[in-house]
Amino acid sequence: MKHVWGKAAGGLAGALALAVLAGCVGDPGQDGLSQPPVEVSRANGEAMFWAGSCASCHGSEGRLDSKAPRLGGGHAMPTGYGVFRAPNISPDPQHGMGNWTLAEFDRAMRQGVAPDGHSYYPAFPYPSYARMKPQDIADLYAYIMTLPPVSDDAEGNDLGLVTGQPMAARGWRALHPASGPAVTLDNPSPQVARGQYLVEGPGHCGSCHTPRGPLGGERAGRWLAGAEMLDGSGYAPNLTPHEDGLEGYSAEEIIETLHPTGSGLYSGMEAARINLSHLPQSDIEAIAAYLMALPPRRSAE
């Protein structure tokens, strides 16, 4: 549940104004899941939790325990649009989402709409989570509700004049409707299909590795071609099998790059590696297989 809009390009002020205007007529979203599947797997929910790197943004600073993460939020994400901060998503009924229903959680995850009807900024990568299966959403909800409640209010966003308008986030939703797969692969194997689901859905890898347009939407045809980090701290590399990216890498070498380095950092790609370490080896292999199956894309300029 991390990462934010890309950096602004020319005409940003006008584009944001258009988003605000679109928000005046944008669809507030449909209802979410009203009932969980007959069986709910908290173990699968935990896997989805780590695949989505939820603790990287929502974990309370200094109180992150992989056995029972404390999700008090507060992580700051500086961007060209202002500073976004992750909210408390612990099961606390007052400060977190302890009173949320499954339908409300599903609507937030896959449509970007809060229980009170306001739209979330895509700092919360719901465009990727929109690709998640209802079963996985229900399992994730069941797992989060078993975690410790945190009775703290996370600090709010600090946004620019236009970006901070109430209709801006709703306008962004109206201009960027949820789409299907990021890429179309011909007859992918079950392993590649699993990797595609993890990378494009819960893993939201495109949030860092795909270049953005003026409003922060992922650029069509540039999936995982590499992009500047949103806070200007570096560059998320090309993950396609292009000479600018992973061409020449073996599956084993890609898998190795997905393992934690032991640096002690819990930010950036190292945080992603730590989260991935909670997944079964078969999922890591599936991610590598998917990356190798992608169409090559030249690194973004």
C-alpha cells in the first residue's frame, strides 16, 4: 500500500484543474464485497499483506514486528504534489479501520473510495489493487483484523493548493478508470500467470518502475521500463528484458536480486525485498518468470 504520483510534467496546473473539474462529476464508485467467501484463509491474507508491502507504509515507526505488525501509519511520502502520509489501518475502531466492513475494505482497495465516500489519492496504489481477486481481498481483510489495534492518529497530508482540493482525488479517479492487465501475454504458463498477478496486482511494482504522465497515471506501453523515484532520491530501474534492463539475466540471477541484502534498511527496494522474503519460493520464481516473459521496453528518458 505504498508509493505515489509521478513527478509533474508540462501543464501540471492545468491538468490538475481538469482533475478537479472531473471530480465534480466523477463516479463515486460501486459497492464492494458484502459477504466474504464461504472459507477465508488468514494464511493467504498474510501472504497478500506481505506481497502488497502494506507494512512498509502503514507500519508504525519503531514498532514493526513481522509476527504482528502494528499499522499505525504515519510514513511520509514526499512528491512534486506535496507530502502524502499513510493512515492508520490497524483494527482500532476509532483511529484505524476496526469498524470497516468487508464491503468498505474492498471498495477502498479496488476502487479507491473511503467508507465516507471520499476518494483516495493514488498515493494508495488502488489502481494496482483493482486487479486483485475477491478471495484475496477477503483473506487480506481477515488477516489485518487479527493484528494489534493502534490507538494513534497518523499525521495528515500536506498538499499543494490545487492538489489539496476535495475534488482532486475524485477527479483523478474519473480520469483514470481501473483497467485490466498491464500487459497481454500470449498463452502464459501457470507460473508466469501467477507472477503477473503478483507483480501487477498486490505487488504494485509499476508504482515505482513505470514512468508517469502529467497527472501521475502510468504511461501506457511503458510498463516497468524504469522511472525516477517520486521523491527524487534515485531511479527505479527497467525490469523488462531489454538491453537497458534485465536482458542477459538468468532466472536465478533475478531471483537473487529479490532476496534481502541484510543492509538493515527498511525503505525502497530493500523494503520490497524484505516483504518478498515472507512469500513462498514458488512465488519468487513466478515473479522472475513473469519479468523474463515481458516484452522488452527501452528505458524511459
